[in-house]
Amino acid sequence: MSSRPDPSIVRTDGPWTHRDVSANGIRLHVAEAGDGPLVLFLHGFGEFWWSWHHQLPALAEAGFRAVAVDLRGYGDSDKPPRGYDAWTLAGDVGGLIKTLGVRQAHLVGHAWGGMLAWTVAALHPRLVASVTAVGAAHPLALKSAVKRSAWRIRYGQARAAGHLFRFQVPMAPEKWLVRDDAAAVESLFHSWSGPEWRSSTDFADSAARFRQAMLVPGVAHSALEYYRWAFRAQFRGEGRRFTDAVDRRVAAPLLQLHGALDTCIVPETALESVDWAGPHREPQVWNGIGHFPHLEDPDRVSKSIVDFIG
């Protein structure tokens, strides 16, 4: 993996169709399977659409139109120099839902994708039929938890989110992410995963795919811009405006799926997200699972989603 791969390397063959969709002024690459109500999957940091490769055929078989997108800056989607603020990213998702020709979508998001799903539900409520947050927290729950635990040295959400602060340095994190064929991606994912999955051959295969996707030109910088906006906005007017905009209970039904061993978004932070939930199922916190329930226990995640939205 020493050379930089072409973006098309992420278009893996499988029981899905790849295509490009124009939304919010950019081109987004999606993988799609099935027919029926739209379920739109949003990946997290360091991932790409393939993160949902288990869920796409499972949801299609259950009678849904399952679509997984490479978010702005990732995979084979456009990587513009700007637009990594929550407002624009939510506009990307809203525009994608409309371009796909439906009035509403069930949103399923992991980590950053989960926070984005919360955000879309708050800013564009008419477009969202439900939200399933996988290893994710409401953005204000995460903000509150980081601030509250900032003084703790050994534990707490601030320590778990230490990479957020490291990523604020210009250019150095980009070089760190791609050094040694993006070994840092595998290291982060290993530290965030549950022990059973991280010792499996499936983890090794997944890590290799995510490392290769990080090496696509422009991805490392784009991925870090998500973090940089989230941090710097706290000291700007746009951050206060964003807080005001999402500080409300969402109307869409909510399901939370979380690993008890998640060391990136700690379970306590995720559970506090119900303060911004309207109608919701009891949060599910699964023993033995880390930050990637959709990869660590994919069948259980797929069944949970189908039971929730079906």
C-alpha cells in the first residue's frame, strides 16, 4: 500500500450497485441495494461506505432500499477544500435524500455519522423518518461530557476524545495518519474495538480496507477537517448558533446501539443523549462490544435496525 490508491479503489464489488449522486453542490458516491423505504447509512471517522457492507444486503433482504454513502471528503466522493462544518454536512445528507427521490429517510449513523444523523434530524426534521445512532452521541451530549471530564486524568470522555485535540495541529496529523501506509488508522481502531473482534481475521481485513481508503488523496485532510471545525466552532459565533439549532428534542424516533467497551464514545456519554430525544427505544448497551457494533456484531445490528424501523 505504499502508493496512493485511486479513489475508485473503494468501489468494491458485491450485492449492491455503485453510482454517483449530485447533492448540495458536490458529487457523492453511494452503494445501493434493495427496494422499499430508504435507509441511509452514514459512516464515521476513518471509514467509508464499506463500513456498512453487512447491513446493506441484510436491509435489502428485509424489504428496504439500503444506501451507504461516502461522506464529503471520503472514499470516492468529492473532496472540496471547504464545507466540513455541521451545517454543510447536514445539507449534504438532506440534499442526498431529495436526490434519491424520496420525502424521508431512516438515518443510521456510526460515530461522526451518528452525530450527523442527530444534526439532520434537528435541522431538517421533515426529511428524517427515524434515527439509529450506532456508537454515537448527540453532539451536545459529547460537548458537555468533554467539558465536564476535562479535569480527569485517567478516565472520562475528554481522555477518550484526546485524538480530537491532537488533530487540531496544522498538517502534522495528516502526515501521521498516512505514515506507514496509514498504520495509525489501524492503531486507533484497535484501541477502540472490543477484544474479540480486534483479535479476529475480520478485523485484520477491515483494518486493511480502512487503511487503504485513508491513503486516497485528500481523505486524510478532509477527515481531520471534521474535527477541526467541531473544536474551533466552540470559540466562534457559528458554534453558538449550532448549539442553539440542535438544542431541542428531535421529532424522529430514536434507537441507540452502543458497545459497553467503547473507548472512543464512552457509554455514559451516549446514554446522556436521550436528553435530546423525543420518542425513543430504550438504549441498548452490549457487553463485549467496542466502538464498532456494526462490524463487531453485524447480524445483531441489522436485526435491531429492522425491528426498529420495520
